[in-house]
Amino acid sequence: MKAKQLFFDTMKYIVLLIGTFVVFFPLYSVFVGAFKTRQEFYINRLSLPSTWNFENFSIAWEKGDLALGLGNTLFILIVSIVGNVLIGSMSAYALGRFDFKGKNLIIGSYLVAAVIPLITTQVVTYSVIKALGLYNTYGAPIVLYLGADVIQLVIYLQFIRNIPYELDESAMMEGASLFKIFRSIIFPLLGPATATVVILKFISIYNDFYVPYLYMPDRGLRTVATAIQSFVGPNAARMEVISAYILLIFIPTIVMFLFMQRYIFSGVTSGAVKS
């Protein structure tokens, strides 16, 4: 019995070590490569650099349209996330607080939309974006990112369903409208859920390549994802500079995650258990 338990414990730690290696090895490779000269990079890719070379970062910043990409991405992120949070929270408020005909149909529609492959709808989506005159403008990705998805809806619904309805009734007795109840009572209590949604949307939009590449081909509209794709093509042999570029675009995501990671678990699980 002890031998069997020892075997399973050993296999468990071996799997964990393999998983850790798979996750961290690419990050280590990019990190050490970013500080090497070209010659040193190709001599030994995995060793620590003999001298820490920061020139690769200045080359990536100046020649890779990184400032432009970060600026465009930041603008799209701010507008999209603000609109997405408002639409998502209001939708969840309506679905979680009121009973009306078609409510279950709407929730079911969100679930069905989540399992439809994105590529199957792109012909229609592309035609709509073109017809609206949003092609090759900031409006295209912003409109596509505004919609609330099923994960966001579930996170908000978990919280809204655990907010006592007596708060709404008390506010109504004071003459508050439904919008004021949402703005003054419900939305402030959705803070942890909103923080979780912001983190998830930030990572999703920041890393998205497909939408900016398809709907914003103009060079002046590049995001970090399309900027690095354009930079890698003519600089494919300069892996040390590409590593520096990758490290630079990692920074906003890492900073965002480190400062707000506690909200991810809290936002997903806090509303799941009734008090």
C-alpha cells in the first residue's frame, strides 16, 4: 500500500515538474536571449549572457513600431473594456434581477454563441463591418470587443444573485429608479466581479491578433500583436532583438496580473456560494 502511494506521489511530482518546465522554459529562453548579442545568441542560446546587452531593447522599440502599437492597443483596450463592463453588467442585472418572457432563451443564446467557432461567422461579420464603414478604423475592433460573452455573464450573475433583493426594495421605496438602483447599489457591489472581467478582457484583447490583422491592415493602426508580426518578417534572423521585443510586450500583461491576480480567484468564486 505504501509502495503504491509512493509511486503515485512520485508520478504526481514528475508530471508537475514536466508541466513547470514546459511553461517556464520558453520564458527563460526569451529572457536570456533578449540580453545577448547576435553572435552570443547563436553560440549558446540557453546560457546566461556574458554581458547584459540592452541595445536590443532600443532597436526593438525604435524599429518595431512598438510605441505606436502600445498606443493603439491602449486606446482600444480602454474604450472596449469600459463599454464591455457596462454592457455586461447591465445585461446580467436584467437577467439576474427580473423575470420576463424569453429570459431563458437569451441565456441559452449566449451559451450557443460560445460554442460556435469564430471562423464560421467571419464572412458575415466582415460584411457588416464593411457596411458600417468601420473597416480600417478603431471602430471595428471596439465594436467586436464590446459584446458581453458567456463567461463574463456568469461571473456577474453569480454576484448579482447573491445581492439581497431587499436592497432594491428599500431603494424603490425611497423613489429610486431602476437605473439609479443599478448605478448606486448593484454596480458598486460588483467590484470584485468587475475586476475579474477587466483582467480577463485585458489579456484577451491585448493578445488578440486575428481581429486587428483582419480589420485594421493600415500601418498606422497596428496593435502590439500586428506590430510584432510585421517586425518579425524582415528581422527573422535577429532572434535576440525579437526576444527583446517579446519581453517588452510581456511587461504590461505581467504588471496587470501581479497587481490584480487576487481578484481573479475572488471574482470567479466569491459569488458561487450563497451566504
